[in-house]
Amino acid sequence: MATKFLALCIRSESRGDLSPRPHYPSMPKYPKGVAIEETSLMAEVESKAVFSVIGMTCSACAGSVEKAIKRLPGIREAVVDVLNNRTQVMFYPNYVDEETIRETIEDVGFQATLINDEGNETSTLVCRIRIKGMTCTSCSTTVESALQAVHGVQKAQVALATEEADVHYDPKIVRYNHLLTTIEDTGFEGILLTTGEDMSRIELKVDGVWTDHSMRILEQSLQALPGVQAIEFDSEIKKISLSYKSDMTGPRNFINVIETTGSSRFKANIFPGGGAGRDTHRKEEIKQYYRFFLWSLVFTIPVFLTSMVFMYIPGIKHGLETKIVNMLEIGALLRWILSTPVQFIIGRRFYTGAYKSLRHGSANMDVLIALGTNAAYFYSVYSVLRAATSPNFKGTDFFETSAMLISFILLGKYLEVLAKGKTSDAIAKLMDLAPETATLLTLDGEGNVINEEEIDSRLIQKNDVIKIIPGAKVASDGYVTWGQSHVNESMITGEARPVAKRKGDTVIGGTLNENGVLHIRATRVGSESSLSQIVLLVESAQMAKAPVQKFADRISKYFVPLVIMLSFLTWLSWFLAGKFHGYPESWIPSSMDSFQLALQFGISVMVIACPCALGLATPTAVMVGTGVGASQGVLIKGGQALESAHKVNCIVFDKTGTLTIGKPVVVNTRLLKNMVLREFYELVAAAEVNSEHPLAKAIVEYAKKFREDEENPSWPEARDFVSITGHGVKAIVQNKEIIVGNKSLMVDHNIAIPVDAEEILAEAEGLAQTGILISIDGEVTGVLAISDPLKPGAQEVISILKAMKVRSIMVTGDNWGTANSVAKEVGIETVIAEAKPEQKAEKVKELQASGDTVAMVGDGINDSPALVAADVGMAIGAGTDIAIEAADIVLMKSNLEDVITAIDLSRKTFSRIRLNYIWALGYNVLGIPIAAGALFPSTGYRLPPWIAGAAMAASSVSVVCCSLLLKNYKRPKELESLEVRGIRIE
């Protein structure tokens, strides 16, 4: 199942129909000023045009474009998609043309281009870039705005939590190299992860002596291989990056060329960390912060001791207070020397970050840290120099403030990246499913094995034959060429029972072979594999911002400037109050004057304010929530889906394949003549085996149960086979005339239907079953009842949803009798039957218009319009590709109880986001006044800057840890006793 849908889940190309959100009201079916009678004539010449609209940033932009277009005569409908920068217009060419519409859009103030052919709709690529150096929401917003401004970029999303950017761009207008340059221009380092182009990418470490001549030879040799698209050399770390077509060549070919070129001086292997780049980057970042923190302690601890501990030990105190020049003491000089490396070498990253931020007209957390520590450090330098040049100046230095501040912030950053690393554990666990090594088989022309070789699983190429022994993981997606076994696919599909595999069956990489040896031929390798597609989907979900994140983004624009202003006003207020004796002199500590007291308050305000906690409140919770969902078999496509799902109060269910299994099965057999059941089914199956009808296949599948000793039973020969569409089949089997079909078929052949048979048919229809009559030589011999049974637990799921105050509705294309019977069985009160696909979507829109937040659960092509129209579309994982692509949430296990899991998880996630915001805002609202000295007049308590800095660091860590608690998510207790797929969920 996973191989069926995962490539579609994360497909980057734009869909033919535009995103349904935001929802717009239905438009009149005829142009303004035209009589309604004329519309039938105009409908014949209705046209559709799609425009690329550059410059839209919000729903207000979309609204202005839509309003302007609808003012034109001859416009039937206009849909504006802000996310994909597209506008789709349905219009009547007799009244308006594409050029007029395009000019109208440009008059509103946006750049519009007509997309002429359908081919252009798939020209959008999505590249992923890692961004180093971002510290808060302000940084990510700066980079996102810069990327969004690049001509040819349709959408850019920058995630602070993952430190990555997803950029949707048109390769005909802009190349990914330009995107990297844009990121570097904003002051951050960009590392390309994927280009989004239809090619694979691999990084190789090449050991040996690198010279210009040898590199030219290597480049020419590699370029000569078929399928190689691009080659990049990095001589500093001896790395070669290759982009290639995986169906034409592969990594083993590259390694072979490198190692045999010239005089075989080079040794090549896959670059360390290439398969888990994010994890490697995170580990490097953790090590870096840990190293900086330890070095800062080396200098900060002596500064702390000399200023706050040794001053109370008489002998040491006397030594530290010894004068060197004028009033300059040894202690002050030591603190200056020790704090300088902390300020300018260890704390250099804060200067760099502040400079880059200010250069682009924004301010981030680094600006606050740099200003606060500089104020303390340079005032202390002034104090020391003044003491050295004055015979009677006695001042106090704050070197311990700047040094301790930087140390505590580095500790906070270290703990933060440590915690943030745990938010992506779900991805790490998914990636760990892939085996490290694989056994590659070499075959002769007749398919016999002539050699076995153990290789790195990342070196597998398309069409390789791999040996999988019992207990080993399947190394690649492919199909079985030899052997039989059972494979446990639960880690990918959620199916608990091992699946039998024999020659010709497909296998999924990362699944576990249980009891037999298999030879498989690799079909999808590297980034094309099902496992990689799941990882990519989860990563994409973690990238996508939830709408609630806009709240933090808005605040971050003004947060830092506001804090700087408050800090300055705090200093000024206390300084002026001290200057003009606005408070008793007894308030001033003996080691300070009024200026220094005011400075301490100002610095405390500057460093206690924390924009990071606000910026991390949403993305960390979304990351953990989507990761937990993936581990539960619920793939959530981003923050938007999570946010909408928690508001759902009405669910529309499709029937076939959603509430029911979706596969007809024989549920009852009644014989009206004396004969052996096995012989009866021999004759029926022989007639039906030639039919493609689903009911015929169900009968043949049931008949196989009487031939369990044979894997593929052969049925008696059927002569004169005739299929009567909509009625049944007729054939001669073993010299007997067999007719299988409905009542109409029997009547047409003048076959009398006994009263018993009529009663059995009526009973079957009352149970939402299909009755099939079987005639042998002109006599009705038996009646079969075929049903599409309900999924296990369907009734309980509907009951639990009612308890959650979520209303359930069933919409199906099936007849009213069957629909009402199924609805009654599961406990659904509202039923809509015989509905066409567009009517399902209309029903969803009606519910939305009445104020409901609607989720649609479906599995078929006919469900995709409703899945798109709903606030949240949930696709059953075993459903069709189109349904899965249209959905916001994919239920991988195809179990109905996962609908409850998805809603419950989204509610838990958003309660966590609210808690994060309450903490982040509450911390700043309470912390800033305390740092400004609000409690000082009444209690005499003031917050030293280094404690304020520690509190700021702790606030970010606490928000991330609060999000991490979601990892303990447990499904609702009501689901624990549900029996699904014949097993009990514990």
C-alpha cells in the first residue's frame, strides 16, 4: 500500500485544480447583464484560463484580485490560490478574453502571466535548503521574505525548528544556485539538500592527492557516464557531489570510475552523514554549543569567584584589592582579562548574528544579547580605565555580568538544540528502518547465482538483484524474482499480520523478512523508495507552518525594537529618578551609584526578553505532533491540517471502502437441491472465472476455499461462455447449462424462481446484500448472498465520535436501500445516497456554509472533489492515488479508528501550542516588569542581568520541553478495546 501512494503524498507539482483554501462563495452561472435564458448557449463556449500571479502575500491580496476579476462581464467563476500564486478563471469568450483578465489583475498591482498549456502546471520544482545561523523567528522571517521576493519563486517556507527551507520555484525562471546566493546575501549559510528535479543526488568522499589535472580527468570520466546531470567538487573536504538519473546509472558506477581512473590513486566511498544530513548537522551544532559553553566556563568561573566569592575571604580579598596604578585594583584587571575572550571570541557568534540581522533591517535575539553584554562590558572598561587614570575614582565593574550572561545563554542554547533534536526522533526512527548493508547477487545469463557480495545498502542501483535472508530487513523496494516467505510490513503499512510473498509480489524497503530466503529485483532506490517518500512527507509536514504561527510572526517584527525601547526607558527612568532624588539613597547598594543601578535595570530588561520562546511555540509542537502521528500510522500533511482537524465537528464518510471493507465477499450460500457444496462451487466458479465483474471475482475467490490443497486451482472448462452486462453470465460446464445472475436473467431465460428463492433474495436485500441466483440445466439450484462487510470497529468508531461531539454523516453513490441498511448498522442518522462526486462536494460546502468544520473520509476517485472541498480531507491508505493526493491526512493502516486518533492528536497538539503561547507571552509579560525593577521599591528585590539571561535561556528550553511531552501521547482509552483486523489492540 505504501508503495502505491507515498510518491503522490509529497508530489511537488501543482495540481490541475487549485487549492480549495481559502473557500470562496459560489459564483453566478451567467455574466452580469446577460439574461439567464442565454446561459445554455454560452455554456457551450465556456473557457478556462490559469494565470500565474506574482506578489500576493495574504488573503487580502487574493480578495482584491478576485473582486477585480468578477467585476468584468462574462466571468462565471474566479478562484485565487495564494499559496501557489495562481488564479483560475472560468469565463465566456464572447464577453471577455484572457488579455483583458490579465490586464485587470495587473491593474490591481500584481504581475500576471497566462499559463498557456497544461504542461506548465507541472513545471514547479521544490528544493530543500538547510540554513545555518538562524536563532529566532525574526531570522526565519527575514530569509523567507528574501526568498519570496526572488522572481520565479512561487512559495517559500522557512522553518526555524528544522532550520530548513522549502522553496517552490519555476526552473525556467530561476535556478537553485540563485536561491543559495539569496540566502547568503541575508547573512546566513545555505546548504542544498534536494533540487526537486527528476534526478537523484549523492555525495562521495574521495581520498587521494587532489590536483587540478586529476580533477579534470575525473570530471571528464564521470561526465561520460550516461545519466550524469551535474558534478560539483569541494577540494577542502575532498567531496564530489553528483546529480544523476537513477534509472541510467548509480553510485557503484561512480565509485568504480573514480577508483579506476588514472593510476588508481583514489579511493571513494559515500560521504559520512550523507544519508542523514539533518541528524549530522544537529549533532555538529550540539557539539559546537557544548564546546563553546565549556570554554566560557573556563573564563567565567574565575570572574565569578573574584567578584562574588573571594571578596568575602579576608586574605584573598586583600590581594585582589591591591592597587596597581592609581585606583586600579588587581581584581578588576583580572576580571577584564578573563572576560574579554568570553565577550569577543566565545561571544563572536552573537555579534555576527546581530550584524547580519541589522544589515537587512530587522532585529533578532542576537541584537538584544550583543547590546546587553556590550553595555555591561564597555561600562566596566570605562570604569577600569577611569580608575587607572584617577587618584580618587572608585567605581564598580560589571565584567561578571557580561561573562556570566554569555555563559548562561550558551548553556540555554545547548539545552535547546539538544531538546530540538528530540523533536525529529520520528524521522530518525523511520530512517533507521533501512538496513545498513545488503547482499548483492551476480547472475549469469540463465539467472543462476554466480557471486554474492555484501555492499552498503546506499549503493544499491535499479535492477540489482538482492538476497534477503530470514530475519533480515528488505534492502530496497522491488519485486520477488525467486523464493517464498512471509514479510512483516507493519512498520510501513500498519498491517499487523505478516504478508505472504512469492515470485512476482512487490516488497517494500525497510520491512522484515520472516521465514524464507527471497531474491528481489530493486525497482525504486534512494530518494524514490517508499521509506524515503514517507520521511519526505513527514519532513514536509514539519516544514509547513500552521496558521496560528502567523501570530508569533507578527509579534516578532516589533518585539526586539520594542524591548530595546523599553530597556532604554527603564535605564533613563531610574537614572533621572536617582539624579533628581526621586527615591531614597538607601535603595542604592553600597557598591554602586545611581547610574550603575539604572544600567543594571536596563541590561536586565534587554536580556530577559525572549523572542525565541514565541517563535518555537508552534513549530516544535507541530514537529512532535506530526512525528507521533506518523508513528501511529496517521500521516498529517502539515500544520494547516493539524490546526483544521482540531476544530472538526462534523465528519462525512464515504461508504464503500471507508465504512465497509470495499471488497465483495460471499457471506451466505443456500442450496435448493441436494448436491455437494464443493461440486456446486466447481460449476459456478468455472462459469464465473471468465468474468471481470467484482461479484464474479468474489464468487471465484470463495470457491477456492474448497480447493485449499491447490495454490492456483484449475476449473473445469467452460464452453459457449456469454456475459450479459448488468445481469450475469451463462456457460456450458461438464455438459450442464450454468446460468449465474439476477432475477431478470432468470426471467429472460424462462426459468421459474421458487418461493424459497424469492424469500432468500428479499432477506438478503434487507441486510444490504446482493442476491445471486444459480440455475443448473434450467432449475434454480442455489442462492448466494454477496456483501461488502463493514470494517471491524466501524460501529464503535461512530459511537466514540458522538461522545467527542463530532457528528457523522454518510454520503454514498450506492442505492438508498443499501445505504440506509449500512447507516443503521453503524449508527449514522444522516444519509445521502445515489450521490455523484460533485454532489458529495456540494454537500460538504453546504455543511461548511451552516458553520460546521467538516472532515471528509474517503478512498475513491469519486471522493477526491469532496476531499479537496472539506476543511480536512482524510484518505484511507489503501485507497486510490488521486484520493490520497487530494487529502490532508492519510490513514496508512486503512483503519477507521485512526480518524479518532487524527482528531484527538490534533486537539492535544493545539492545546500544547496554546500552553506554549501562554507560557511564552506570560514569561515576557511578567519577566520584563520584574527586570525593570517593579518589585524593587516594595521588596528591595532586583534581578541581576546574569539571572535575567539565565531566565531567558530557560524559557526557550521550557517551551521545547513542553512540546516534547507530546511524545508521550496515548490514543483515547476507548480505542484500546477495539478489535481491528481480527487482533486486539493493546
